[in-house]
Amino acid sequence: QVQLVESGGGLVQSGGSLILSCAASRSVFSIYGTDWYRQAPGKQRELVATITSGGITNYADSVKGRFIISRDIAKKTVYLRMNNLKPEDTAVYYCRLPGAGGSWGQGTQVTVST
């Protein structure tokens, strides 16, 4: 139903910042909440941030104070601003809309060097 494409990943130094984007094929973010997940090699997939259709946000303890989830409804995009990145943040990052089928996209790779 809704196609999601993650982008914005790359290679950054510790302490650097990235902004990830989750672009939707149609306007959905005023209707459905959005989750950002990540999965590091050899580890379980981890929920890192959520935003509800009403704009309420929540974060995993591991990223609280460093990551900010936001949305631009007109641009049909949800963002994850990642500040003060650490090597432990290295993972493939995925967005997901649980209320719109909950399917997974290809993700975007974030690599943080020491």
C-alpha cells in the first residue's frame, strides 16, 4: 500500500551527525505513526525512535538526547537527526509504519568510525 524509502546514511566520524530520511509514496504521516529501527551485525533489530500521528515522540535510552525524530507532512518525509554519533550506532536503519502494514524497506547503512 505505502512504499517507504530510507536514505541519508553514510560514513561519519565519532561525534559527527547525519540526517536520515524516510520518504513515503503518498501522504500518510498525519494518519499513521512512524518507527525508526536499526540492526547492527550480529545483533537483534532495535527500535530507536517513534513518532505518533499526533507528533508525540519517544526514544530508546541508548539514543535519548542525541537523536531527534521529526516529520514534514508536506514533503511526505520522516527524518531521524542523529547527533554525537558513536561507533555503537553503526547499523542499518529502517523506517516502518505499523498502522499501514508494517513492511520493511531496504534500509540505509550508517557507519561511525573511531
